[in-house]
Amino acid sequence: MKISIFGMGYVGCVSGACLASLENEVIGVEPNPVKVDLINRGKSPIVETGVDALIATSLKNGKFRATADWKQAVLNSDLAFVCVGTPSNANGSINTHFLQRVCEQIGQALREKKSWFTVVIRSTVIPGTVEKQLIPVLEQQSGKKTGVDFGVCMHPEFLREGTAVADFHHPPYTVIGEIDPRSGDSVAGLYASIAAPVFRTPIRVAETVKYANNCFHAVKVAFANEIGNFCKEVSVDSHQVMEIFCKDTKLNLSPYYLKPGFAFGGSCLPKDLRALTHEARGLDLPMPLLDSVLESNHAQIARVLKKLLEFKGKKVGFLGLSFKGGTDDLRESPIVDLAESLIGKGFDLHIYDRHVSLARLLGANKEYIEREIPHLSRLLSSSATELIEQSDVIVVGNRDEEFPKLLANLPPQKMVVDLVRILPNPPTDGRRYYGICW
């Protein structure tokens, strides 16, 4: 494969050196003459373990060279990696000036390109950037049509400084956002020799995955530091705490809890967050990340309430009242909060939860419902079928195993507001089936 790489910064140099080592012919496109000269002398313009040696070897083998001539680079390659920077503007938005300029150049060169060519965006961009900003530029400058005359992909990079070469050859996965299968095929073929899962997705999914990764990494650093600061104040070895914490790959370091949906609740998470942040305040210890978690949780409840207020005057039925399926625990259930808010707004409300009925509840849970929410107990339907018959809008509140079958046979006039993605492939039109955050 003949590849042109626009931008010989960090990502461009690593990508170019590694792709050349896989026996591709790589042309690095760079307006800075110093960088061009360094690469053509077999030197890396960046400091990164292993890149110097790869560039020198690839240059000697005729697999890597640099140029400022962007037009000839496109005309003499099959695919372009766009690796220019997207720095922050003063208000926090990304600056796509350099990215759009490169797309203008590629588009102009494509006017003379006779063969199929794929433009691969490697730069980190906000979802929608490729489709709304870059593809229009490419089409306008080339006079050609995406998916007909040339291809476009979004291909985020996941490289860590210091270990970038190893990360390229041993990635956790490869993500290719494609405008069409032909575009994706050209990129996927580059990684045939790399043993890692390949995810081919819509372009916006690929754009968003990079932000999800980096934001989560940032949250992990801040979380570890806040726990560390707290440990320091209470004379606890923070490294021993986090070493044990990381041994739990069932809950802590796992996909568990990482499925978008409704707010958390129950007898542990809200209580323990309040206790730890209260103790920190007593120590004059700021914990802005953990302090914000309950606020974020409340915002998710408010988001659902805002949606449900659109159905004022309709009968609303809740499938599930406990904070998660398979339990009768109503303590700090966000579904209870939501139900009470709707009652306060004058809604005609019905509730079904096979684990929650006064006849079956025992001990603390029975005491809780009788003391704290006796008014809700009077709204309980005897069966899911009865609830569906009584309701115009069905709110799915938890993952009880009987709910998917009920929804599969739901009358078409019923509206569903799904808080947990109870169906693996729910309808996406939003008119009769609304997912709260998907």
C-alpha cells in the first residue's frame, strides 16, 4: 500500500514509521523544511523510543521519505492519513483550522486523481466534525462525491508517549469509522498482520470513542489522586489501598457499571459517597471529582423527568421500582424519586414490580415502604399485563428478566421510555421508543 501522511508531528511520525515497517511505502507530508530534512536524513523529528531506528531502516529500504509537495504525495499514494493537530481554542473548543487546510489540499489534488483514494482522519475531533466540516471541504475542492469517487474514514489513535511503537503493534483494538465498506476495507487491510480486534463503526462512533477513552483516563487519574489525598489525611497507605482496589476485575476494572443508562441508587453508593466527602470536608480537603458525582446522578434523574413531563395528561406506568432488577430494595432508588416527582406534578401513575408488594416484603424493606412511601404502595398493579393496559407511556426502570418479553408484545400505540436499554437492539426512531442516553 502507498500511504501519504499529512503532519509529521508525534502521531504522524509514529504512524509513518510503523506503517513503513509493515512494508508499506510511506510519504510524509510536512510544510516545515527542518522536519522534512531530518526525516530524509534518517532522523526522527520527535523523541520517541524506537522511531529513530524505524525511520532510518525504512529510509534505507526506500519505504519512507518526506516532502512538502502535498499534491504529488496524493497523486502517488492510495490513501492519506491526516495527523495534524487540533489544539484548544481559548473557550475550550477544538481548532480545526489546520485540519480543514489539509483537507482543502487533498481535495484539490483529488481533482487530478484518477484512481480510488481514501482519506483517513487520524486527528482527534468532536463527533460530527468529519461529516459536517471535512467531507464538505473535500467534496467542494475535488468536485467529487464521497463514497462514489473517494473514501473517507475516521481512525482514532491510541498511542502513549514513550511506548508508542509497542502500542501501535500491540493495540487493545483498532477502530475504523467508515463512510462505506470500501473505505473501511482499505484501512483494515493495513492491520492484517496485527493481532487485535478490529471494530468497524459509523464515523461518529469512532470520533466519540477517542474522547470516551481520554476522558475516562483523566477521571481515573483524578479519582486515584483524590483517594490518595484522603488516605494521606487519615494516615492510610494509599498505594496499598489502590493495589487491592485494582485486583477486583469483576467490578472495579471491568465493563461493569460502564453501560449508559439511569442513575445509581441503593443502600451503599449514595450513602458511602456522602460519608467520604463529608469526612473530607471536615479535614478541609477538597474532593471536587467525588463531590460532583451525586450532583451528576441527580442531573440524570432530572433529565428523565424533563422527558416524562412531555407526557403530561397521559397515564404513565413504571416497570420496576427498585433500584435494580432482582431485588426489593427501594432505599434511595432513583425510580422512587422519579415516581414521587411525577405524582407531585399531577400524573396518573401506575407501578409494577414483582419483587415489591406489601404481601411479600419483609423486615427493613417492608418497614421502609410503610414508613417512607406508603402512597406509592397504593399505586402497585397486580401484574405487568394490568399495568400495560392501564398506561399510555411505559417507563422501564430496571432490568427485571420478565420485561423484555413484555415489550416485544407491546401494543403499537404504547410509548416506551427505556432507562436501562432492556432490549439489545431497541428501535431508534424515538417516536414510540425513547432511550434515555442512546
